[in-house]
Amino acid sequence: MERRVKYIAVALVAILLSIASYYLFYGWYNVFPWAVVALTIGYFSKSRNESIINGTIFGYLLFLVYIYLGYKGKTDTTSFIHFILFNLFFSVVGSIAGIVGSFLGNLFKRKLRR
């Protein structure tokens, strides 16, 4: 039960951060708050496996919502299918980035405790 609550909290953080970064500070510098949050998620994860799962959820939803908000394309079926494939591909890239950031945050925590 506790694990599910953490996953939901990470998902909400990702969604809220992507909405805020799209509307408040849209640009290449979005990477900085995203990285800080990914490192923080990893730092507060209890184990390496939990940090990987949390990072996956964070990165995937962050990219998914951010790209979806920016979609200003056509609404015909072919364009929408291309958009969905594009979105899924970059969301997987985002999940990999979330894994790396969260894993590094967890690694940093373990190094500090030694």
C-alpha cells in the first residue's frame, strides 16, 4: 500500500512539473528543474530498485504530458497516429532519463551515508 502511494505521488509530481514547465518556463532550460526533481526522487527512494521504478514513472509521465501539451497538430487519423508514436518514443527516452537521474540520486545518498 505504501509503495502505491509513493508511485502515485511521483506520478503527480511528474504531471504537475510538466504542466508548470510548459506554461511557466517553456524552453531548453526545463532540463534543470527536471534533473533536480529526478535526483531528489532518487535520493528519497529507499532502495536502488525503488529509485529505478520511481525514475521510470517520473520520466515517462513528465515527457508524455509535456509533449501532449505542446501538440498543436492536425486532428486527422494519420497525423494523430504519428503523434502517438512520436510521443511514446520520446516518453521511453524520458523514462530512461528519469531512471538515470533517480539512480544517481540514490547513489549519491548511499555515498553520503558511508
